[in-house]
Amino acid sequence: MRGGARSNCVLFDSISQISKKIDRHCRCTAARVATARRYGDLYVYQLAVEIRREVLRITRREPCRSDFRFVSQIRDSARGAPRNIAEGHSRFNPSEILPFLSYAKASTDETANHVADGVESGYFTQEDAEKIFNLIDRLIPALLKWMRYLESPAARRFYESFRRRQRLDAPTSALRTRLEGTNPNKN
């Protein structure tokens, strides 16, 4: 239960139940992640941004906005997930991406804690909190599924295949760039 703010929290008996829930409710697939050219295309990033927007929206209202320390902390945690997803996506090696996804998950958990605290403090309505909790309940499984993929042999093979193609193409690209720079017919 998130700080007592939710009473309909589901407890799982095993890791396989968690895995089944993640598979059923998560649209973040290996194919979608591998084809995303920009971090903004990622489903996990889009969810994280939606959480950030909701947090910014509800922290603009009184009496919350008067608690400067609380507002600073919840906004920073809400900004942490999209920030880390974007930075992780910029690295292509699966082992380099994983820590950033872990930080994004931790920031999301921290945001959930702050939202529960905000409800208890009378800053947010239960409806506002539920909207954010529902987004969090979609983001965390998506992050976990992406992390599980990055730890898989399939991700390692994809990365190695990409690196091999990149190395084979690198001399051609470098030569092409040099030749384009010395072309006397170029305007």
C-alpha cells in the first residue's frame, strides 16, 4: 500500500504472477524500444512525462504551493523519471541503460510516496492522487519489462549485431564525409 493512500493494492504470491501482470498490462515491447529513434517515442517516457505534468498541475494549487520544500521535492522526483529515461536511451549498450532505468523507477516510487503524503497532508484530493497512481501503475511494469529485456541474451545479440554493422559501415561513412568536404563542385 502506498503510504496508506490506496486500499485496493494487489499483493502477489509469486514472481510469476508479477511477470504475468507486467506482460498483460505493458505495451513496452523489445521491438518498440529497439525501433525508437528518439526518447520521446518511448511509451515509458510518454508515461513519465504525463506523471510529471499531473504533478506540476496539482502542485500549483493552494495549500500545496505554499509548502515550498514539499513542492520542490515532489517536482524533482516527478522530473527524475523522464530525465533518466532520456539519458538512458541516449546510451545504446544495454548494460549502460539499466542504471538509468533503475533511477527512473526509484524516482517514480519516490513520486508515489510524495503523492500519498500530499493526500495525507490535505494537499491533494483522492481523485488527483488516483490519476497519478494509475499512471504509475502503468509506468513501473513498463520499466521493469524493458529492464528485463535489456538483461536478456536477445538484447545482447541485438546490440552486438548493431555494433558489428556500425564498425563495417564506419570506414565508408568517414571516407564519404571526407570526400564531401573536398568536392570542388559543392556549393
